[in-house]
Amino acid sequence: MHRTAIDTLKGLIVVLIALLVVCQVFVVPEVAQQMLVRSPGLGYLKVPGILITVGFLLCVQISLVCVWRLLSLVRASSIFSNDAFNFVDIILGTVALATLLIVGSFLTLAIAGVASPSVVILCSLGIVVGSGLTLLIVVLRGLLRKASQLEHDLSEVV
């Protein structure tokens, strides 16, 4: 992979992480407070909503840090090391956890009786995308394992 592409991707990751931190610190609490003003009867959902949302965003941030590390391994031509598998496994875990957080949020909102059609659509989309990403990462991890084995076999031949 070209060095410029890797550096550009790393720059975008820094911007994304910074924006996610801003969302965690300022946007999420403000949205929760506005929800409380509009629907005072749902005040009991404020703290769990903030915690789940911040947890979801933290999953995204952890995944981005792992992608950063994988890009560093690509740049160093050591993507087929055991470290790569560790980072892929962490990404897999965070994507699965984020999907479970969406499922939990959806169930909570449905039980509370506040799941509007737009919430149902967004949660359904999040569940489908999260499940698809989880399966895609499993397949890509298998491809990385196979490529790593082939690289190891070639190094023995040479």
C-alpha cells in the first residue's frame, strides 16, 4: 500500500476519533437532556441511554485505533504477524459488542413503548449492518490467516 494512502487514512482516523470524543463529551449529554425536556416521563432512560451511546462510540474508537495499528503493520511490511490477528480479533469483538448494544437499545425502547418507526428502521439498519460487518471481519480474518500461512510457506521455500 502506498505510504501516502496510509498517512491519509491515519489522518482521517485522528479526525474521526476527535469528532467522536466531541460527540461523547458534548453532543450525547445535550441530546439526552433535550429528550428529558420533551419527554419527562422517560427520565429513567437518560443515564442508560448516555452510557450505551458512549459505549457504542467507544467501540468505534477502539476499532479505529486497531485499524491504525493494522495500517502501521502494513507500512512496516509485517501484516502477517501475530499482532495483526490480535488487532483483527479486537475489531471483531468491538463490532459484535456495538451490534449487541444496538439490539439492547432497541429492545429497551420497544419495551418502554417509545420505539417510533424511525427508531425501528435505524435500529434494524444498525443490527443488519453490524451483523454484516461482523461476518465480513470473520471472513477477512480467515483470508489473513490463509495469506499468513502462504507467506510462511513461501519463506521456508526460499
